[in-house]
Amino acid sequence: MANRRKIFVCSAGFGEGHNTAARNLCTALNEIGGDRVDAEFFDVLGQCRPRAYEKLRRGYVTVMNRAPWLWSAMYRVFDSNGPSGPFMALLAPERREFERRLAEDRPVAVVSAYPMYGYLLDHIARHGGPKDFLRVTVVTDSISINSIWHRCGSDYYCVPNEETAEVMRQAGVASDKLRVLGFPVEPRFADAGAMPERPEVDGPEGRRVLYMINAGRRAAPETVKRLLALDVALTITVGRDQEMKATVERLITERRPRPRPVKIIGWTREVPELMIVSQIAPGQEEGNAQLLVQNNAGRLGLDPGQIAGAVEEAFADGSRVYREWSANIAKLSRPDAARDNARFILERAFAVPTP
């Protein structure tokens, strides 16, 4: 370990997409970097002030569920002005801890999958702190890109698709700083034989639907009712919400018997593909939904009726629409994106080609 160079992959738990990208990128960096690299998932908020962090995280989820208009307003403020001086002053303990780790570990690269870190790094550099490392920002949103992602410094921006790259070019980001490398999904998705073959959609194990209950919980019971009425094998994720789990279990009992199975899952990191988007966080997730819909890779359903209708449409007429979505998702997908991002980062950090 003594000869390995540290790479920080920075994230925060305000939206699981950031953490997912960061963890997958860590896996790929350590896999490809081998004996040269020690890539560490780094969440300075969680490490520095865990109790305050958990309160903020829960507050974020509450705002998303109960007052999305408030988050939309905050999103627009950040887009127009970036983080304010008072806001950054509140992060002084995190900044000091981050600077301490930079000085102690002397990383060869710092990768940010959450935009706050770029501003902390800018402040540290302006005040004489460590800055002799590669800075890479991995943008986890699509198309609707808040300027907070690129108002701070970064040597490169790795983006999930060309549509996002064009939005950032139009916003003034230099083309030579942009790399279209995909969203870092788990590296195992790219390994032949690593994933089980998907059953035939109209076979006995087909017509499988995943309904993830995260935000938008008020409409969840009615959505579950609508989905239980359909001829589909249904998996429902309820996270750590035991009250919601009890509600879903009651609804399932009321609908028995059913021709196809129903499964309830608690909190998990095992998230398969989604083709129907049931809620959008104002701002950052609008572009993700737009990407799916404009490429005919899914539908947007914002209430229980629309969601059930989209599922029925998908499986009607010999599952014609479902097959179209699957084919178009395959065109959008980049299963080796985590490794592609990792190779790019390692090549720039060490200035040598990477296998």
C-alpha cells in the first residue's frame, strides 16, 4: 500500500445518483489501477458532522416529498448565483477536514461526483492549500445542467451523453474539457455472463415491473393498487420505511389471489433498469426524464393513473412498446462507462496509457 497513490472520489447523500456513480467509479479505479491506486469513496459531510449531515439529508428528502416547489426555487438560485459566501462559510469544518486529508494523503487526483467539492477545492487552493493534483468532475445529471456544476474549477468534465455535453458547451465550458464517457454504472454490467439473461417478456416469468417508492410517497398506495390490478410480476421497494411496508403488505393481501407474484424489498443498492419515471426532482432530474422520453426509451407518468396506463401500453399488442423501449435503452446504455471514466482519469493522472 505504501507505493499506491490516493484518489479521492467525492460524493454526498443528497440524491443517490451521486453516491452510485462515485462508488462504481471507485470500484473501476481500483480494478484498473491495480497496485498503483488506492481510490477512496470520500463523503466529507458524512465524516465530519454525521449528525448534522443526517438531518440535512432527511430535510432534503422531506422537501422533495412535500414541497418540491421549494427545491425548485433553491435550484434556480444556485443556477443563477452559485453557492453564496454565507453558505460556503457554513462548510468551514468540512473545508478544514478536506484540506487536512489532501495534505496528509497527497492524492494524485480528486474526482467530484457532487458539485459542492469543486467550491471547497477552489477555496483551499486560493488560501495556499494543496492543489497539485488532477481535478475531474463527473456530472451525474443529463441535459438540465445547473451551472453549479461548472462555475467552479475543474481540469475535465466527464458527462453521461452528447446532449449534456452540448448543453455545457452552450453554457461556455470549453470543448477540450468535456469528455462523453457515460454514467458510471456497476462495472459488472459490462462483463459477459455476469448478468442473468432477461426472460422472454410474454413468458411465464416475463412482464416484470419494478416500482421504487422513494419520493412521492403520498401517491404510492394508490399506485400500488393500480399496479396490483395488472397482469404483471411486481417488485416493490419501500426502503427503510416500515409504515409504508405495512401498507403495501395490506394492499397485497387485499388483492390475493394474483396470477403473478409480488415481492417487497427494503433498502438496497441493487437497482435494475427503469423505463417509467414516476417523479422528477425539479431541476436536475428533468433532463434525465427528457433523455428517456425524447429517445423513446420510456414514459413519464406523474400520477397513479398515468403510471398504470404506461405499464399497460408497454405490454399491449405483444409487448411492442416494451420491446421498442428495450432496444432504445440498449442504444443509450454504456455498460462499461465506469471503466471508461476510470481509464480516462488514470491516464491523465499518471500520464501513461491504461489497459
